[in-house]
Amino acid sequence: MSKALSKAKGFKKSKSGTYLSIATTAFGAVSVAKQAKKARSEHDTLRLIDAAVSAAAIVTGLAILYRELKRLGDDDVLLG
């Protein structure tokens, strides 16, 4: 395994990496919200279902990342 890849994997498991993952996942919610709004205005049920499934995936991903932060023992006041 290369040194750069090893560092990248280490960052991914760090608090900073987890916060970055939360931010990028939350940013994806903006796209899903736009998709849902457009689907509603066009009465496109299939795209609306797709947006709902995507939103569920985002919520699940955020929950997993939150659990990872708790596992890392974050001292942030917001996490309790």
C-alpha cells in the first residue's frame, strides 16, 4: 500500500475526515431537494420517488457518520 493511500485512509477515519464527510453528504441534500422540488412541479412521480430514496440514503449516511464521530470520542458540545 502506498504511503499516500495510507494517509488518505487515516484521514478518512479521523475526526476531520468525518466532519468533511458529513459536510459533503449534507451538501448532497441540496441537490436532492432541488430534484424533489422539480419533480413535484412537473408531477413526475418516478423522480419524486427517486428523490425520496436518495434523501433516505443521505439521512442514513449522516446517522452512520454521527455514530463514527461518537466512536472517535469527539468532545464537541453538540454531540453530548
